[in-house]
Amino acid sequence: MATEIRVPTLGESVTEATVAKWFKKPGEAVKQDEPLVELETDKVTLEVNAPASGTLSEIVADSGTTVGVAALLGQIAEGAAAAAAPAKAAEAPKAEAPKAEAPKAAAAPAKAASADNGPAVARIAAESGVSPAGVAGSGKDGRVTKGDMLAAIATGGAAAPAPAPVSAPRPASQPEDAAREERVKMTRLRQTIARRLKDAQNTAAMLTTFNEVDMTAVMSLRNQYKDLFEKKHGVKLGFMGFFVKACVQALKDIPAVNAEIDGSDIVYKNFCHVGVAVGTDKGLVVPVVRDADQMGIAEVEKTIADFGRRARDGKLTIEEMQGGTFTISNGGVYGSLMSTPILNAPQSGILGMHKIQERPMVVGGKIEIRPMMYLALSYDHRIVDGKEAVTFLVRVKESLEDPARLVMDL
């Protein structure tokens, strides 16, 4: 008896993955729940565990293959069938048949459920001319979601099997240079990051406004309480907790920055899910601090520290990177003095933090050396007016230069 190894549910709006590597070869013994194959999606890398003990008798989807949800990856033989595993693996013509059928099986439910996909999908279909019937659905029972439709529109009207190259064809290298070049295939995550950033530029009326903040008060407060804070809460007191809370206060005052456009509607979010951009070896990921408006600084710091550890280990889940309403990107940790961050669509605002640098400032008519940081707010001008954007950034500046405002909810 053979047990099938199939692609698990990947999460909302994620319909396919790329087989990164197999941890076992055909003919090798496997144990139930043992990591068997690694899949790479456009958001995270995840491991598929063995559904049963036995022998890996067949690998249907080799490394580099793009597979859909529920697609067949391979099979595990149990009992007497395990002994015949190597022979089955050698029968190439028979092993090829499931490859052609798996994508069809994964895509079929979308068409069956296309008539009942909800008003948001119907509205997008009417405005864009893209039919849900031709879009692979990732929702319950194969229903097409808003994210599926937006992805289909971004790829030219249909859900593409893999992200398309984002650069124009390059001219041929000179022969003497070609021998010294190294060509490495972009990971699925890197392709998706590139495509989404470009889509954000093409879709939103993106503009950036700047300000600067005197970090004296925050740094003094941090130095005064960092040892006591770490002893009590078990986590170091950084700057992100202050920035998240300052942004939450500003989002409450300027709700347009916490909203998004859905067709001809503006959706205002009465909650603050703040995404925090984290750099990893495989690319940028943005885990979300959910309900940050209901957290204290200690809880925010604990959440971000946990995200950072698991992001570097590739252990974040897809759900932890969905649903953000606003994003903070800290290029200052890499030494950036100023930048114009790109929106994390469909969000309408992203705050860029930068390097703290001592500069001469005029304070009370006198020149003093102060630790200063440039702040950059990129926003979607379709929904956020210039006055609102500037006011938002001023609110963040005020909260950081007078941290008592954060405690007193001012």
C-alpha cells in the first residue's frame, strides 16, 4: 500500500510553491512526521513531513518544479511494497503521468466554485474584465479570493504558474567578461519581492515626505530603564517598540494612512496590524504585529524579537505575514541615512527609519549636538492627501521627542 505525499494548504492567496529540495532519495527509509521535502513559496519556506513510515518509493516533483496546492509530490511504500520501491522509481514513463495531471486537479475546484466567489471578486472582475473562471482559486472549496484576482490582473489576466522575470532582456556580455560571470536562478521569494515592489510603483500614486526627529529623549529613557526592562520582561529594550507605538498613535489621528483602496471603495481599518520589515539571507519578509494598538511597549518588543529569530531560521508561517495595515522599515540598522521606502501593497503607508547621527542643531537659539534621525513616509496619494501625510509624520515626531505622550495616550 502506497501513501501519497501532497502539497499542503499554503495559506490565503498562496496557490503554488516551488520544490526546493528533497531530504530523502527514492529507496530510503522514512519515519512518520520526519521532514521529507522543502517547499518555497513567494512568502515563506516550509517543510512537508512524511505522512507515514515506510520507504520513499517515488519522487514525482523534482527540485525546481512548480506545484499547486494538493499536487502530488511523491509516494511512500509500506510493508512488502517497500522492497519494490527502487524498481518503481526506475520506470520513468509511468512516473511522468501524474506530473501532467496534478496541476489540472489542483486548478479544477476554482472553476467549479467561480460562480460563488463573493461581491469583492465580482466587483474586481467587472472593473478589470478578468473572469474568475480562468483564475486558480486558493479560498475554501476552490473559491477565488480578492488576492487571487489582483494577482491575476498583475500577471496579465490569468494566474501565472510562476512569477515572470522582472527585468528587460539584457545585452550579451563580451566574451572575455562572460567567462567571469556567474548566473544564479532567482529564488521564488526574490522574484515575488521584485514583482510586487514594481506592481506597487505601477499601481499607487506613491509619494514620500520627510522629517527628522531628535532622539535625545528616547535614548535617555532607554538608557535609564534598559537594564530594569530586560530583567523584568526578558527582552532588550530597543527603538522599535517606541516607533510602533508612535505610529499607532498617529494612525488613530490620521486613519487614511491605515486604510486601503478596494475598487471604488476606501476600506478604513479600525485596528492596527503593523508589519515590521526583517531582512534575511533569502530576502525581505514582513511579519505582522497584530493589534499593536492593544499592546504595551514590552509586548511589542517581545513579538518583534521572536519574529526576528524565526525569520532568520526560516520558521515564520504564512499567516504571520498577512493582514498588515501599515509597515515600518528600519534601514538604519544597515547604516542608511535616508531612503524612499516602497509601499507594501495594498497598504497606503510605510515609514522608513534611518541611522541615528549626531548633527549640530539650533536649540533655544544655541547650537547643540543632538542625535538626529531622518524619517520618511511613503504614501499612496490616491487616498492620503499631502496634509494628512505631513501631519502623520509630525505626530510620530512629537511622540518620539516627548515619549510621555505614548504613556498618556496624547
